[in-house]
Amino acid sequence: MDDTNWTSVSEFVLLGLSERQDLQPLIFAGLLTTYLVNLAGNSLLLGAVWADPRLRSPMYFLLSQLAVVDMSFASITLPQALVHALTQRRAVPFASCMAQLFIFMAVGNMEGYLLAAMAYDRYVAICNPLHYATVVTRPLCLKMAAVSWAVVIPHSLLHTVMAARLRYCSRRLQHFFCDLPPLLHLSCTRPFSNELAAFTEGVVVVLAPFVFILASYACIGVTVGRLRSAHGLRKALSTCGSHLTVVMLFYGTVAWLYFRPASSYSQERDRQVAIFYTAVAPALNPLIYSLRNKDVAVALRRARRKVLARGA
């Protein structure tokens, strides 16, 4: 068997966000705060959607799934980063690193497909409102979610297996979790096949939902442009504003992190972008939806009044 198919390391040492020991308490406090905000915000959003009968539409079912994905996204990386910020033992077994890479890629890509499903929901609601109740149904949302998982799981498995077959010349990973770009950077030779897969199959799988979102909003824009009512225009924009904000946050960081050659990898800059992508953005999503979506904001206030009334 070809020896180049086997890794030269049995574990990776995650160097975290910084190797300076005096910064570790500050890093721990920042990550812990962000993680708790993520869990609290997404849990509140999830509870409001499931508890309020007015939020039982397919749009809010998809929003609840997005909240679950956001909590999972942060939980894959931040608890490990918190432990490493307080301890000197930062070694991660090779198999655990590959498992984290697989789950991270699957959950991360799933967020893009959920955003695409939500864009379709908005498209039907604005462009074909009379048929919305019969077209966008709970069974359809479940089917879209199932198809999305059927796409992202093989995609993540492919890139994980290809990363596992590389020969690594160092076990010191300049990151706070096992991600694809820093792993490729440790390869003894240029990972041409991995880059080729990323720029062919990866582009199709990752950017397909983004293209679908753009097409949906192009149709929405045409429909909104024909509206003569200022009230109708404001209502259409209010339903799309929060979704568009989340889409821009998500795909902006994805494009920066993953669609560049390994030779252009910058350790410090990419770690900063990654912390925003994995920790800050998922924590901001429930805040964006609660502030920009009137129905969610009203449901949260209603739930708060119920809790206060029971306490009294």
C-alpha cells in the first residue's frame, strides 16, 4: 500500500486563539460569554416558536431548525476551546480531530440549506401569497430538511476522508478547532486533490443554496417593485430584512475562509474570521430575528409577561 496514504501524526495540538498565557483568562471569558449568549438566545427563540400558536407557520418551523443548528454549530467548537484556554493539555487524537471536522462541515453546510429553504418560503409568501398555505407546508419543510442532510453528509464525509489521507509534517495546528484550511496548511505537499475537490464539488454544494437564495430574492425584488402600496412594500421588506442580514453574515465569512488556495492561508487573520463565523454570528442570529421580526419580538414579550405573571 502506498505510504503517502497514511498520516504521519497520531494527534494534533490545537494552539488556540493565542499562545500567550496572560491572554488565556480573557479568551476564556470572551468565549464563555459568547457561548452562553448563543445558548440563551437560541433557546429563547426556539421556545417562543414552539410555545406560541401564532408562530406555527412553516417559516418559523424553519427558524426553529436554524436555532438548533446555531446551537450545535457553537457546541462543536467552543466547549473544547474553553477547556484548552484553561489547560496546557491541548492535544486532540487524530480520529477525534477528523470527527470534529466532519460534524462541523455537515452542520455548517446545513445552515446554508436552511437559509435557502427560508428564502423559498419568503418567495412563495410574497410572489404567490394566495397559494402559500397549500404550497409551503410542514411536510414540505421536513422533506427539504431531509434532502439537505442527504447532500451535506456525503459532502462532509468526502472532504474528511481526503483530509485523513494526507501526510502531515507537523502536529501543531494553528487554530482552536479542527478545520479544513489549517489542516491543509500542515500537509507535507500541496494538497492539490483537496483543493480541486473544494473548488469543484465544494463550490457546487456550498454555493448552490446561495445561488438559490439570490434567484429567490431576484423574483421577490421584481414583485416588490410592482407594489403600489407603501404598506405592502414595508411589510415585504420587514419579512425579508432579518433573513437577508443572516445570509450576508454567513456567506461572507464562508467565502473568505474556504474558497481560497491553501497557499494564501493566513493563520492569524483566519482565526479571527473563524471565531466570528463559529461563535459570534450564531449568537447574533436570534438577536437579529427578535429585533427585526415583529412576530418573534411580540411572542418573546408575551412569553416574558406570562413568566412574570406566574412569578407574581
